[in-house]
Amino acid sequence: MTKSSATPLPTVVVKNGMHKAIAQGHPWVYRTQIETIRDLPDAGEINKQGDPDGMAATAASAATATMVAQPARALVVDVVDFRGRSLGRGLYNSASMIAVRILATTSETVDEHLIRERLTAAIALRQRFARPDTDSYRLVFAEADRLPGLIVDQFATTLVVQVLSMGMETFLHTITETLLALVKPDRLILQHEEAIRVKEGLPLYRKIVFGDDCDRTVITENGLKLVVDLANGQKTGYFLDQKANHAFLRQFSAGQRVLDCFTYIGGFALNALAGGAREVTAVDVSAAAIELTRENARLNGLEDRLQTVTANAFDFLRDEVRAGHHYDVIVLDPPAFAKSHAAKAAAIRGYKEINLSALRLLESGGILATHSCSYHMSESIFLETILEAARDAKKRVRILDIRRQDFDHPVLGGYPESHYLKSIWLQIV
Ligand code: SAH
């Protein structure tokens, strides 16, 4: 894919007035923002450009899975504003609403060497901040690591890879080879079952690239052992973004009655127990998640002080308020209620309801750790919603801390979508 300077790359011209966010570092060009594309080869030409990364093989395996839209591979393009000023170099996919994902400047060559460099830098960042009591990290966080659409999670000696853009699929072979060489895992799994792949024109499948197939693995987080379900779990298997917040909870836990709503496999609940909580109640609507929470508690010898409840947390919280129960510390960590901008109003009502109930269950001195993992709920709107709930609950609160996702999910300047997890810690005055 290396281009001599004599051959200009196809050039995407962004409409007048739509270049500003991109100029400030936003790495996406939507199809609707494109004025014109110059020097775009036709589909036949694209496929004659050689097969630098074994894409033919990928396309062949893709064909056996589900349908693949055109083109079979992303194209390297230059992006310029309406005056012809460079905005960067990226990968173009005509099948996606996000037509170009920028990952380089025009002085860089977008090829397998660049991908290898980016992977090396991403892994080095995690190694630099790795904690001795934790063996699992997000090694690559897509756009924030300038590998747009690529997620790589390390669960102990297993790597779970999700390619969510045509651009990264083009380099799939380089990505897996580089990861195997740099990390030397026992197992590498392609978890390609996220529906978002269909929007990119990519097939859905799960494939073991290296090592044996295995449904579950045991990771170490904050010194705790956790069984992670690799085959049937949510997302890549576990939410690594909450590690530091899990640890933060410990300092509030000694001797306390703790409620962990939306526990998944027990992340907050087990850290509260490890921090000396008197008793912990963990709630999740998924029976499979609660089963894993119980197993994880046993694995760490923490089951004595743990109660689990399989229930809708909205109903559970309402019932607890009605029953007049109280807790000292409550964690709320629901799934993203606002998956789109349009869903925001309903999401705000949802966040308000559970936070209102939680605040009612806390007495003076009590702690609420409340989360939103929806990008569409900005930090300020989320905080405003929580403070409104506090007013309705007639509680005065002090804000102890406002946190976010752990360091291995970095936030890229100019790309606000990469700051998605809000973590607000309050104390009832
Ligand atoms: N707190 C977890 C991550 C939570 S992910 C951690 O720190 O690792 C969100 C969880 O909410 C999932 O386990 C999902 O099963 C659960 N969930 C979704 N809707 C729910 C509802 N209405 N009531 C209770 N749990 C729900």
C-alpha cells in the first residue's frame, strides 16, 4: 500500500463549514460532510491494487460468514478542507456513514509499518502504567490510540480483538501477527459479533486465531481473581474500564453495608468485600451474571458477606425504598441508557429515577458512587441530573470526586466520544 509521491492518493474534500471539528482533531468524516472525492478509483481498480495485508484471505473467510458489502477493503485517502488545506490521511469506506477515519498526517504513510508502530506505542503505554496486582488491560482503545475501530482487550494470557471498521479489517493480518509477536499470548480470539460491524459492511463471526478455544478464563484485577466468560459475556467479556473505580471503592467500604446495582460479574461488590465491607448486596437482571458473581466471590473466599439478587434494579431500588431499608454505600453502574442523541430525554429520566431511589436509601454520611457510560450524557448533564435527584430526595450532597474510565481507555483530545464513562462520588451531608 506504500505510495510513491508521483501517484496522488484519492482526495476527500470536506464541505465548507464542516471541517472545523476535523481540523481540531476529530478523526471522523461523515459521508454527509463530503463535498467531492477526487481521483477515486472504481471498485475494479481498488481490487487491482494488490493485497498488501492478505485481504483476499480475509474477504474469502468473510464470504463464508455473512454478506459483505462493497468495497472489500478500505482505501487510503487524503482529506482536505474546501480550500484544499490538509486535514489528515485516513481510511475510506464507502459502505459506512463514517466514510473516512483519519489516523495519520499527510507526511505519514498509511501501511502495515504504521499499524505496527501504533500497536507498539499503545502496548508500551499500558506497560508503563500497569499495576502489579492487575494482569488485564485494554491494550488498544480504537480512535484514542489512533487505530480507529480497533479494540484489543488482554484478559490474563488471552487477547480478545474486535475490529469495528473496514479500515482496520484491511490490516487484520498485520494486527494479529503484531499482537502475537509483542504480547505472546496463549490465545487470540476475534470477537466479531458486534452489530456495528454490519454498518461497516463487515461480516459477523467469532474465530480463534491462535491457541485453543475456551469459554472462560481467570483474570487478576486489584489482586482479586475473577472468572470472565469469553464466549457468552457482554462486550469482550468484562468491563476493564472500571478497574480503578473498583479499587477506589475499597476506601469507603470498611465496616459498611454496601449495595452494588448492575454488578455484572461482581466488580464493585468484590472490591467492597475486599475493602472490609460488613455486608454487600449485588443486584443484576442477568441470572448468568449473578451466577458468575457468586462463583467469583467463592474464588476469593468472600462469599460469607455477599448477598446476590437477580432482579431489575429499577424495581429492586423502588422496593427497598418502600420497605424502609438503608445502606451506607451504594454503587450504580447501569448499561448505557442513551445509545443515541435522540434517546437522551428518556435516558435522563432513567438515570434520575435510580439515583433518586439510591439517595433515599442513604442516610447522613452515606456514599453514592454513580456512573453513566453513555457518551451522549455529558459530565455536566449527568451531574445536573444527579443534583436534581438529590433536591427531589431532599438530601444535601457534597461531591467527593468526579472520575472517569481507567487509563487504558485514554481520551483523545478533539474526540469527545472517547470520554464516555462518568463516575461521580457523593456524600450525603
Ligand atoms: N458494574 C459492572 C459493569 C456493569 S455493566 C462492573 O463494574 O464490571 C451493566 C450491567 O447491568 C450488566 O451486567 C447487565 O446485565 C445489567 N443490567 C442491565 N439492565 C439492568 C436492569 N434493568 N436491572 C439490573 N441490571 C441490569
